[in-house]
Amino acid sequence: MPFEYKKVLVLGATSGIGWALASKLVENGVSVIAVGRRQANLDDFAKQHSNGKASVDTAAFDISKLQEIPGFAKAMFTKHPDLDCIFLNSGMQRHLDWTKPEEVDLETVDLEILTNYTSFLHLTKAFLPYLQKQAPKPTSMIYTTSGLALVPILYCPGYCATKAALHHMILAMRQQMKDADSNVKIIELFPPAVQTELHDAKHQPQMGDRGKNIGMQLNEFTDEAWAGLSAEDNEQVPVQMVKTMMGFGGWEQERQKTAQKMWGFMKQQQH
Ligand SMILES: NC(=O)c1ccc[n+]([C@@H]2O[C@H](COP(=O)([O-])OP(=O)(O)OC[C@H]3O[C@@H](n4cnc5c(N)ncnc54)[C@H](OP(=O)(O)O)[C@@H]3O)[C@@H](O)[C@H]2O)c1
């Protein structure tokens, strides 16, 4: 099945996974509006795809500026009323070591929660009404979480918690939308470790040089993620070891079945 949507706003498209998947979208004839803070990277993206199979626009925006999010959503839909997919992919990761509490920088911890979780709630609130108004046309919100939403690692427990919070929110949100027969599909992409700028020494000096070599190669990731996003059964797209070693194909299924049972039980109690 081809990817179902025709114009996608990709947040976090200035490098890594967002850049690669935004490129894949354009290569497959899907229009893209690329978003991130780095204007030079946005310009490079637009230049690289200037003769592509679909239109490309860009917008510089900092998602941590929560008060500006409603205006940003309005501006995007005023310019692109046919936007039918919002892809929330931006993110940051930082080291956190509780054995040295004196070294824990709470401002960084707060910024990670703001960037990876709180801003996603604000973005969801701002963008959803524009997608809902397009009913019955199918639309979607895509969220990039992580295999670390399922299994925390010791290096960056704060990051893992932001992704776990987002995963829980998505599971319940998806069911709410289904119960309301919504035209908005809620999609979650779970990358494993991938070679992007996420682990770069510029962000995480503790990683040193090995940061950029952590995880699977970006092109391999992108091919598998794209196949998953374009599949009929694309609500949850776990990639590579997320399916196996990180539990998506095993106990995570049990957890989600238990959630379904709980939701059914609670509905019965209400009647
Ligand atoms: N790479 C991995 O191993 C891995 C594994 C699992 C999940 N993920 C997730 O995949 C997503 C993409 O990360 P990546 O690996 O591709 O890393 P990346 O190369 O560092 O890309 C991060 C993207 O997020 C954007 N971003 C960060 N803070 C932002 C802000 N305040 N406002 C707007 N944009 C912001 C960056 O753009 P600007 O800097 O230009 O603003 C950049 O485009 C993230 O959600 C990450 O948590 C990555």
C-alpha cells in the first residue's frame, strides 16, 4: 500500500531520521514542509529536493517556545490548508547519572522533558483541530518515540522516561480517537539506536567519538521505517531490534492486551 497522505509537516527535519524520512517522502511524491531551528539545514534540504517529485517548503521553528505553537499551527495551515499529516519527530537526548547528583543539571533535565514530551502535547492540541476539520478525509499524526520507551537504559534515564511518557499517552490517545470514529490516525514510530546527530559529542560530550557510530546505519533504518509507515498495518512501526530484543513483539503485546482489557472493564463499570 502506498503511503496514505499527500502533504506532511515534518518536525525535526534538519538532520538524522527526520531529514532521511522527509527525503523519502519527497522521493515518493509526497509534499513536505520541513521544520527545525537550523535555517541553513532547512535551506540545504530545500535545495537538495528542488527538482524532486513533490513540493518542498520549510519553516524555522523552536518547539520549546510553547506560547508560539498555536500561532505556528495557524500559519502552517493558512499556507498549506491541504496538510493531512503532522509528523512530530524532533527530540534531544542527554546523559543523566544519579550517582553524582551534584552534577545533575536540572535545567537540562527540564529542557529534555519540554522538548520530548511537553511540547508534543502542545503541538498535538494545536494541530489536531485542523486535521479533525478535514473529516471524513483520512489524516494522521505520526510520533517518533523510541525502543527506549519500552526498555530504559542506564546512560540516559531521563530521556527514556520522556519517551515512555509519550508512548503511554499515544496508546490511550489512539483508543480515544477510535472510540470517537475520528478521521485522525495515531501512528507511533519506534526507532532503535540509529547513527544520527542525537548522540554526537556536541550534544553529549560523555559519548566522545563513539557517539556518531552508535546504532544502525541511517539508510537501513530509513528503508525499514518507510516500509512500515507505508504498510496497511502502520499504527505502530517498530524497527529492527525494537521488535525482538526490546520487547515490542513479546511482552509489549501482553501489556497492550492488558490495557485493552482494562479499558473494556472500565467501560462496563460506567454503564
Ligand atoms: N538516533 C537514535 O538512536 C534514536 C533512537 C530512537 C529514537 N530517536 C528519536 O528520533 C527523533 C529524531 O532524532 P535523530 O536521531 O534524527 O537526532 P538528530 O539528528 O539530533 O535530530 C534531532 C532533530 O530534532 C530537532 N529539534 C531538536 N530540538 C528542537 C527544538 N527545540 N525545536 C525544533 N526542532 C528541534 C533538530 O533540529 P534543530 O536542531 O535544527 O532544531 C533535529 O532536526 C528524536 O525524537 C529521537 O529521540 C532517535
